[in-house]
Amino acid sequence: MFGAHDGIAIAVAPHAVSAAALSVAVGSTGAFKHLETHELFTQDQLGQMLAKASAAVQVYRPPGQQQ
């Protein structure tokens, strides 16, 4: 690959904790100089996140702008 990373692997895990455990196990071998993980979300999950964000933005005030 011609970029910041030498390769990519896609794995399916039953939940985020299992995926994190796999990442820690692979990373602990020292076989990789750089390792990062990204969780993918379904359309339904994205809709839920956007709804929660919409509700949160109504009450969130950045530091220094508190009422």
C-alpha cells in the first residue's frame, strides 16, 4: 500500500470488548509498529447516535459559556 499504513485487517467480533481484547493481544506481540482500531456502526446505530446528539446539543454548554 502507498500510504501511512502498510496493511489493513477487518475482523468481526461479537462486541467491542472482544475486539479490544483482540487488538491488545495482537499489539502485545510487538509485531506491529503502529496498530489502531475503529468500530463501524450500522445505519440504525448512526440514527440513534444522531438522535442522542440532537438532544444533548439542546442542554450542552461549552466551558466558559455556562448560564
